[in-house]
Amino acid sequence: MQDPLNCAAAVAIPEIKPPIMRKTIQRIASTLLISVFLLAMATIANGQAAEADSYLTKTAIPYRTSADSSVARMCVLDVYYPVGVKDFPTVVWFHGGGLTSGKREIPQRLTNQGIAVVAVDYRLSPHVKVVDCIDDAAAAVAWTFHNIQHYGGSADRIFVSGHSAGGYLTSMIGLDKKWLKKYEIDADAIAGLIPYSGHTITHFTVRKERGLESKQPIVDDMAPLYHVRRDAPPLLLITGDRELELLGRYEENAYMWRMMKVSGHQQTTLHELDGYNHGQMADPAHPLLLRFVRRHSRNPVP
């Protein structure tokens, strides 16, 4: 009869081999890593959600001073910016209106996007000449370079954009370096230019000042096309549908795109928004702007 005390000897006890132990440890480690990753993602998501709801707007800030009452009235801007964030990108936005009308605004689709928007008013023709409109635009961009860090933004991530007349102003101050040089800013410090359906030939309001018909095209030093150069900031050209656009605006921008490429500028892109006319194209263009800002910012926008 077998000794009960030795029954254990008759039971086969499986050996835990080192490979099985390694696999078990690896599974445990993987589970822990996944848990940590998911926790981190949840924390980031919560942080971004808080940022998306935390924005302030400072209004009617003067960006230049003068004894001229029209400067005090017209040369002001609004700053919309995220709170509690550092080194965010900024878009300086110029309204349209043919350089004769319009009012500063912060486009709705650019809000809650982790960026600041500087919405600018500028003096208008016929009360001033178009050169004064461009000078105001340059002064507003210079103000942004000198002041955006006080709001938490980065001077290395300033983009300039605008619709129609605002697109023309964007291209003029970004390509013709003399406008910003007056304010001791190098136009090449701009992170990117995003004109929406802007003139690239000499603006029709300039031609009107000279007594020319609005449909008589010219290209001189008041035309962005005149200032194509290979060392300009990255350039995103956006227009509406060529069959619906205003006065051949798509073809102007297509020629600008081609001449920038010919000049050696490799960071020029052109988008035509099918089905949208001149007035409609701004809203669907905003996601393209945001993608461009993310791509050309040193750190991705949330």
C-alpha cells in the first residue's frame, strides 16, 4: 500500500518554463502600457476640451496713433485668443469690400480652433488712397508681431489672410517687402499668406483712382503679381469656381500660382472651390486655412 504521505510524488506537477513566464510578463506589461496610454489620451482630450471653451476677445485696440480723427476711428483691431495656452498661432484677418467698404470681423469657423484671430479695420477709399489702406494693413501686422506675445501667442507663428480686398492686402504686404520694412518687420517673418480670392493684378480701386475702367487690367508695383519672388513666405491661394468668380479672379490667381513656381517658390498652392461664387467661397475656405496653419506651424495646432 502506497504511503499517503508520498501521494504528492505520484501527482505530476507541471514545470513553469521560462518562455511561458516571459510571455505572461509581456502580456501584463502590454496591458499596463495600453492603460497608461488611454489615460494619457483622456487627459489630453479633457485639456483640449477645456481650451476649446476658454477664449477671450479684446476689442477696438488702436494699432496706430495720429492726430487724424479717421485714424483713431478706423485703425483699430480685435484680438480673439485662447486662454491658458502658450505660443499659439495667430491669423491676422482683413475684411473684404473693394477697399471702399466693410467692417472687421472674426470668422466663426476660425473660432475654437486653438488659434488667435486678429480682425482688422483699415481706412477706406475714397477717403484715403489705396496706398493708405495697404499702409494700415502693414501697421496692423507689425502691431501683431510686437504684441501677440502679451496674449500668449508666438511671433514665429503669425499668418496673414483675408477675403477679396483683404486677400489683396494680404498679398501686397507679404510679397512687397517695403510695406512692413517701414515698421521694422521683415515680411519673410510671416509664417504664411492665405489670400482668399484677392486681386493679383493692380486692384480695380487703384485703377479707378487713375481714371481707368474697372475691366482694364494692368500690372505694376501696386499688383501682387509684380512682386513674385522665390523667397516669399508659404502662399496658399484660394478662389471660388472659375465660372462663378468675380472678374476672372480664378485666372488671376492661377497665373500668380504659375509665376511663383516659375520664380522658384515651391510652397505656393492653389485651390479652386467648385460651385462657390466670390461671395460664398470664404466659409468653405476656412478649413483649408486651418490645415495650412497646422502644416506650417512649428508645433501642430490641437
